[in-house]
Amino acid sequence: MKLHVGMRKVKSLIALAVTFVIWQLIRIFLPMLEVHPVFAYIYSVIEIRETPEKTKKFGKLRIKATFIGLVVGLAFITLSLFITSKTDGEMWRILVDFLFVLLATLTSLVIAENTKCQNFCGIAAIITIICMVSHNEEDIYLYAIMRVIQTLIGVFSAMLVNVFIKKEKK
């Protein structure tokens, strides 16, 4: 087995560390936030690209898709909560809620495609789904917004690292 630690791996670890520091600084003012921002970590590693230009280009597309997912997710959460509050029976509420997840996902995919998010249409759908199904009932909107903030921090960290740490020329 060959162990090769190249610049992309090093930059990924540095971006992860930058993300951690930024998040911990935010936690000074908002100590109730989780210690480890999973989505920020994920995107800080994913957005390290071969060149700073690619990191900026793809980072901007990811941010655009993320905002589309957030807006669609929040709109459909509101609509779903309103409709399910008028629905009798647990099974019907679950079914209606799932139908809203499907409709919201389709909506975010269509909007992302029409706004030329390229290969990041799936990110818009993922953010929409996360907004709609991964939340505590009392903090639905805050949870959705925090996922987007984590995404932005991760992408920002990757951009920062990739701009300031360039690949060595051979």
C-alpha cells in the first residue's frame, strides 16, 4: 500500500480546521449550537478543487443551489405545516407531508435547472429535503437556516484555503 499525502489532501485538512475555528468563534455568541458542524465540514472538504478558480466557480454554484433549496424548503415547510394541521388522522398527515416532500423536491430541481446551477441541482433538492424532514418540530426554520449557514461556512473555508495555498509548481 502506497501512502501519498498530496496538496489536495493537505488543503482539505486545513479547510476542515478553518471551518472548525470559524464555527467555534460563532459558538462563543451562540453556545447552544452543536460542537461539530457536520454540513460545514462536508462542504469544506468537497469544495477543495484543483485550482482556486474551480473552487470559486463551483462554490458559487453550490451556494446558489443551497439558497434555492432553502427558499423552496422553507416555503413548503410552511405550506405543509398549514395543510397537515387541518388534516385528521396520523396516516393522512404522514402521506400529505410526504407528498409535499416530493413536490418540494421537484420544485427545487426545476428552479435549480432553470437558473443554471449545472451539476448542483441535486444540492438544491438535498437542502430542500433536509429542511423538510430533518428538524425538531419547534425549531424548523432555525434548523433549515443553520444548515445553509454551515454550507456557506464550509464553502467559504474551501475558497479561502484554495486561494491562499496554491499547488506547488514542479
